[in-house]
Amino acid sequence: NKYSTSMNEFAWNMKKETIQFKSDPNTLGTFTSTHPDQDSLKFQGKDAFYDINSSELAISGVPFVVSADAFIYPDNGLANIQKGGLMSKLENAKIIADTTNKYHVINRANVEVMGRKYYTANGYYEYNIKGKEQEIEFQNIVGQRVGKGKRSEKRTVTRATGMVTEEQEFFIDQKTSFQGTISLNAESKALKFDGFARLEAEKL
């Protein structure tokens, strides 16, 4: 599976060909990818179960995974590593970006963590205004290296785009409706709106 772990206690069931790992009660175990394309992706977990027949490593008690500039919170704290080191898609996860300012929260996300510097996802961004709960569906969420310079020195940024239609009756404030493309850059607190706005004003 191309992973190493700090856990040093395990129960090996030779008949069923399974291995149950256990961490110290006071310290989570660390799992580190040794895959050359995953930039030493690292996260913690409480327990792990390895099926020798299927080569699947199931890790529970995972508080979060850091990829690019984002915290990714797996649903129920579960993460599965397949043969070859690829992490299974995280469904119904939460993304918080970036890791420093935590400006943006994306819920009910489906996330493909490809390494410590790269992930892709889709999910729902809360955009509530007074008296109206709203969501933006971001279909194209990418956290990756950006900018010029050496690959190892490039910063990582999460960016995303979504589309809202006239039928969705989306409002950017209490009296301004909007339709068009909405973009997110985790380095900025503000979203970018590219489309058409209409002021819902009373007639004078």
C-alpha cells in the first residue's frame, strides 16, 4: 500500500489474513505515504485494519487530512487506502480552506486526495443572507501548486467555480439577485461574481 505507520502494536490473524493495528491510548498513530507522487502525504488515525487478501488499509479515528492548503475532514473519521497507495474517495467530507485563515467552508464534499499538494472535489458552499439560507454548488474544486518557480517551492491554493441560474433565485445580499459564475480563491475572503445582478427595489 506504500504507507508507513508509527503504530507498533498489532494483532495478526494468520487464518483470516488480517492485521489489526492499535495506537497508544493517548497518542494517535501517524500514517505517511511513501508513494513518490504523493509528496509524503501524512495524517493521523486511532486504529487501522489491514486485509492482506484485498490489500485494503482501513483507518478510523482520522481527525483530518491536510492536502494543498486545506483541512479535509472525512465523514465519520474514516479513510481507506487501496493497493498502490491511492486513498479512496472521501464522500460527505468537509473542506476548510485555507489552513491559516479558514475563510471558506465547503460541506457534503466528495474529495479525491491525490497527495499532500493536490486534491480535487465537488461540494456545497454556504452563502446565507438574512432570512434566506442558500448554497453554492462548486463542481470544480482544485487544490494544487500555483505560481512560478521550482515545483518544490510553489505555494498551494484551493480554487473553485460554480454556476447559479436564474431559476435558483440566488441573492448576493437581501435585495440583489444574481445569476452567473461564482469563483472562490482560498487566499481571499471574498468570492468573485461574474454574471448578471438585479436590484429588487420598491417602485418610487
